[in-house]
Amino acid sequence: MQNERELEELLSLFASGFHIIFTTNTPELHIVAADPDDNKFIECAVALKADCIISGDKALAEIKDYMGIKIVTPKEFLGEFVRAESY
């Protein structure tokens, strides 16, 4: 996050209707070669049929997209959400 305002916007988005869901039934994937521990995030996203992963992690950011699941930074997410809301 670049500043406190961006963090407040992101927290507000989550508070206004975004959902956090947990799963224990995930596929075993080997996608993130640079940091294999990050595979768990993609595994969860696949299992839950997520639209995106929001992360500041550099190894994940390099992938950008996996099976239609977009991987974006918090800043990119905020920018896309704001653009979508303006239509």
C-alpha cells in the first residue's frame, strides 16, 4: 500500500461486501517456482473458484494470471474496482 488512504479504501471495500472464505480441500499445484510456499494461495483460489488474488508478493505478481484467476497488487485492484464502479 502506498499510503493510509489506499489502505482505508481497501478495508472499506472488504467491509462493504467482499467475502473471505476458507477451504481445506485444495489441489496440489506447483506454479510458483520462485517461491513454492506461495502455491498455497493459488491452490486456495482454484479450489474456491476465485476471480482474483490480491497480493503484494513479487513471486505471485510475476504470474499475473492462472486459469483465469487474475493476480493483482492492492493498488491495481483498487484501480480496477474504481474504474468498474465509474461505469
